[in-house]
Amino acid sequence: MAGARSRNYEGWPLFAHSFRPFFLLAAIQAGLSILAWLPMFYGELSVSSAFAPRDWHVHEMLYGFLPAVITGFLFTAIPNWTGRLPIQGTSLGALVLVWLAGRVAVTLSADTGWAFALAVDAAFLALVVAAAAREIIAGGNWRNLPVVGLVSVLLAGNVAFHLEAHYQGAADVSIRVGTGVVVLLIALIGGRIIPSFTRNWLVKFNPGRLPVPFGRFDGAVIGCSALALISWIAAPLNAVTGVLMALVGGVHLVRLARWAGDRTFRERLLVILHIGYVFVPLGFILHALAVVGALPPSAGIHTWMTGAAGTMTLAVMTRASLGHTGQALTASPAIQGIYAAVIIAALARVAAVTFPAHSYVLLHIAACGWLVAFLGFAVAFGPLLAGSRRRALAIMGVPAPAR
């Protein structure tokens, strides 16, 4: 049913599937936000937002960019989970407009008022939660309902962010809430797709040791991760939090080792998923080191957000965009360049916190890497997502199929 509806859709291809507009717009917003952020950080640019410059930057990454990617993935996956019809056409276009309105309202909130910005901005995730819950419950797909639960917590974190910023002068707890949700979503979704995609490829092209599928151990790791993250949200520098962070970082490394990532280096679309997941345990470990004063507390946050979230979103966006538009699942030179750029950005951003004496250079390296990665995705995949397949393949360096 979902497949037939998609094939019969006759409107602009950009609104045929949720991944098309949301992946494209998320990539553009991620790149432009960082392009504005560095001058803002150095006092060379300002925006008319009720948020302080740092809070605007954090909010637009955590509650602007990432919810768009999550929505693109979620509403593309739900028809496969439930067998129900996808959201497309006018309904999808309206959802995109609500997300765009949120970005404008937050950026101009000094003029429009913080309460108005809160209402417009929160409306997007509220609609996503309502629509996703409706589809999953109607399809009887209870197994994936926890994903909607996590997105609901993300919605609550977004509301709390606006309230904290207005009444306390700066966001704090709500940043950790949103970050924790993102880490758990990566652990939950990544823990299902990474071993699955790896197994499928290894069976065909590199027989031998296979990844261990999602099981009780993975559920226990996610449960322990939630416990450690709740402790971190409540008391980030508490000794108990440090112990939990160190232990959870270790079990995530064990979990990653069970997925046979060392056997996937021939296929860059796969190995980037494993590399992206490395930043999850690394973030836990860096937080544990921050508790004992060995590192600044922000080192772990940047590891999760720039490293895990940045790399995993690009890995999923490139793979899904290729797969759902009927392209070969292989990484062209342009795609490999995007992957290299985001890894450089992640490493440089964490290094900028760790080595503050060199932060100016490292921050610029991180910003340039992020720009190349996300605006590079927009340039390379934009024509494909908007419907111009031949032009997209030419940009990516892939020969168009003969007719």
C-alpha cells in the first residue's frame, strides 16, 4: 500500500517522501547556522533572538537541525514498520512549513516575543509526536513506540529550553536533556541498523564473522545508558555520575566490537556508521574524565553532538537518500569527502575544548569541516532529493545509467 501510494504520487518529488525535504533542509540549516555561529562567537555578528548567542547556537543544532533529521528518518521508516501509507504531498509540505516557521521565530524572537517563539517552535515536535504515535499505534507496531517516547522527551526538553532561557537567563538542564535523548536515539536506532546493514553486506561480499544481532545485551546497554544519562542530567559532576559514565562507555565499546565493523572497510557507507558510533562511548568516557577534573565538561557534549550526532546523521542521510531513490548503495568520492569532512570537524571541535590555547585555529577547522560536510551534502544530494536524478549523479561523480 505504501509503496503503491508513493509510486502514484504525481506532485513535486521533493514532497514524495519525508526524507527528501527534511534531510535537505536540515543539511542547509546545519551549514548556515555554523556559518553564522563563529562570527557570533567572536562578537562580529548578532541576530535578533531572545536567546543569548550561545543558546541560539545550541538550540538551533539540538532542537532545530536534529529534529528535522529525526523526522525525515522516522516518517520514512514508519510505513515500513507499519505497512501504512506515508505522509507526503500537502501534509508533508505543511509539516515542513511549521519547522521553517520555528527557525524564523526563534531567530527573530527578540522582536516577536519569547512566548510566541516557544509556541511556534514547539508546535513542530508536537505534530511529529502526534502523527508518529498515531501511525505506530494504528499499525500495531508497539516495538517501535519507545522511539516516539524519546521524541516526546525531546519535545519537553525544547519547551524547557525556552523557559530556562527566559526565566534563568541561560539554558542548562534542557541542553543535557536534549543531548541525552539524542544519545539514546543513536544507541537505540544505531543498535538496530548498524548490525543489520553490516550483516547484509558481509553475507554477500565478505563471508565470515557476522555481527551479533540486537538482543538482551543491547537492551541492557541502553537501559544502563539511560540511567547514566539521567544521573548526568541531574548532577553532571557527581562522583556517582562519573562512575556510571565510565562503566557505560566501556559496555558501549564492547557492544560496538560485537558488530564486526573491522570487516567493513571496503564499503565506506558501512564503515562510517561504525565510526560514528565510536563517538558514543567516547562521549561517556570523556564525561567520566570531566568528573575528576581531567577535561572540561563540554568535551563530552561536543563528542556526542559534533561526533556522534554529526557523523551518524550524515551516514544515515546519505545511505537513505541513495537507497530510497533507487541508487546503488556505494560511496562516491563526493560522499567519502563529506564523511572525511565531518570526522575532521568532530575531532577539531573536541580538540578545541581540550586544548584551549589553540582554540581559535581548531574552531575554524571544525567550522570549515562542518560546512563542507553539510553544505556538501546539500549540493551533492539536493538535485536528487528535489527530483533531478541525472544532475545529482553527475555532481556526485557517478555516471548516469544508460537509457
